[in-house]
Amino acid sequence: MSSLFSPIVLRSVTARNRIAVSPMCQYSAVDGLGNDWHIQNLGAKAAGGAGIVCVEATHVSPDARITPGCLGLWNDAQTAFAARLAGIITQSGAVPAIQIAHAGRKASCARPWEGGAQLGLAEGGWPTVGPTAVPFQPDERAPAALDDAAIETVIARFGEAAARARRAGFQIVEVHAAHGYLLHEFLSPLTNTRDDSWGGDAERRGTLLMRVIDAVRAEWPAELPLFVRVSASDWAEGGLTIDDTVALARRLAARGDVDLIDCSSGGLVPDAKIATGPGYQVPFAEAVRRGSGLATGAVGMIDDPQQAQAIIDSSQADLVLLARALLADPAWPLRAAKALGAKVNLPPQYLRAHLS
Ligand SMILES: Cc1cc2nc3c(=O)[nH]c(=O)nc-3n(C[C@H](O)[C@H](O)[C@H](O)COP(=O)(O)O)c2cc1C
């Protein structure tokens, strides 16, 4: 029995294997509303055999979007579209997950293939927000430092997005607290230099994330799992380290309402020195798992079936999340199963693929 292809049980949810489609922005929505592109993209990945398919960063308000092409979940049309996404993923045999997000000071950017730079207000951009008025790049328009009332609104928006995700039929919600977006900006001492109750020591810098999780859990049924994606290291002097992340994970474990920490890294500051290589973030997933007792997801440059299986076999993580490998090949799980002598439960329409 291949560990990679063994089912995983999270609360009342069972996924057919340990392979998850990592959230990947498609920058193809209009006013936060998805279309056929998103359906074919995620439908193909679910039909390809992944156990969990996570919808890209889906933003809690218009100003929370990274780009004008990002998905949103703040109105009824978007909720109806999200239900189509959850439906095609479920129908194809995978568990539908959705990442809910606020881009903070990294919002209002052009799509990557249009350069990715911050958009001016006259070219379709919008005012951004952050823990302080310091921009990501020195030459960018400064964000507005959020005041208490605006922070409460952000928290409420996360709760509303979680309620919409539930109504749409998702079975896992992931709170995006990584990659230099708003929740990560509050967590890190490099970007959160506030001296009020939202800043200060690690515990206070974590207050916004804890409050967001409270708001999400208030709307998200107890029988459904909640994931949190973190940047386990800022890869920068004075920034978050894996020890800080293990401490945060212990805090989350003690609450009992988070089921899995999805361990990514970086994204907070432009001059981070990231030591990449195959599976370079796996040690973060392992440290968080061992240090907190929470389940973890390993992500980043995992593209070889033996490598993925070894991560599960050695209990470094409970799940592997793949992004670019699945972008290139939605049938990666089927190929991995063949390479490992395992079986993946494909939808009946695709059963003959086992024989090719
Ligand atoms: C096109 C693209 C879009 C991405 N969008 C998101 C996103 O919406 N949310 C997120 O947390 N990470 C996002 N990521 C990061 C991936 O989820 C993943 O963590 C990263 O690509 C490393 O995994 P990989 O080496 O398997 O590609 C994106 C990556 C790519 C390539």
C-alpha cells in the first residue's frame, strides 16, 4: 500500500490520497468573478486524481485582490460561481478546498504576464492597506495603516467569505497567512512595527490571525477542516524563523480549531535570500508537525513521485501540495500511481487511463 495514495481523514472529510493541488492564482476573473477558464483548470486537476483541489487565493473584498484578475468571494454571483467550482471538483472525485485571502500592501498589482508591478490609481489600481504605511517596494504607493475599525471590518470579511464558501459546498477552507499578504504582514516583526494591541511581541502580532480564525470558525462547521497557510520563514534578517512558526503552530494547536498547517515560506520582503532546491520547504513542515502535533502540508519543488512518497513515509508531512507540477500535468497523480505501483481512484469516465 503506497502511503502517498492512502486516504487522509480530516474531521468528517476523507480525501482519496495525500496529493493536494496547491492554490494557484489564474488572474482570469473579472470583478472577482470566475468563468469557464477556472472550471476547466480545476476540473482537469480533480479528474487527474488529486485528493484535494484548492481554489486559488480568493479575496474577501475588492481591495484585497492581488490583481484585477483575482477571484473574490464577497457577493452572491461569486458565491454561485464558487458552487460551480466546488461541484466540478467534487464530481471528479476530489475534496474541494478554497483559500481565502487579503493581499494587504501587495494588492493592486498588474497580472504577472503584464509585468506584475503595482498599478497606479489611474491605470485600474486602488488604495492598499497594511499594518503600517510602509510599502512593499520603496517606490510604491504607500498603504494606509489599518485602524481598529478597519481591522474589525477585515476580520468580519473573512468570516463572511467563510460563510459563502460553506454555502458554495466547499469542504476545506484555507486561511492565507503567507507570502507577504495582510495576515503575514501582521505576523512578522519586519512589517508589523505597530505599538498598539495589534503589534508588539509575537503573541500580539498573532492577534489578527487568531481573530480571523475565530471569525472563520464561527461560520465554518465543526465537522469540516480548516487549514492555515503560513510562511514558515521570512528568509530575512530580523524576520520570522521556523522557531517562531513552531511557536505559532503550538498556539494554533492549543486552540483546537485548526486542522493543518500548510508550510510555505517567503514573500514578505523583496530582498529575502531564499535557498531553494528540491523539497526545500519540507523541513518546515516536519518541524511544525513535530513541534506542534498538528498535521502539516509540505509544498515547494515537489515533483517526483518517490520524493512525494518519502515525505509521507517519513512522517515529515501529512499531505504534499503541488503547484507547478500539476500546472504542467493535471494527470501527475495517475503517473505517480503508476510509478509507485499504486492505484488512484479516478472518475469512471477516466478508468481506461489506468491501462495506457
Ligand atoms: C501560477 C501560480 C499561482 C500561485 N498562486 C498562489 C495562490 O493563489 N495562493 C498561494 O498560497 N500560493 C500561490 N502560489 C504558490 C504555490 O501554491 C506553491 O506554494 C508554489 O508554487 C511552490 O510549489 P511548486 O514548487 O509545486 O510550484 C502560486 C504559484 C503559481 C506557480
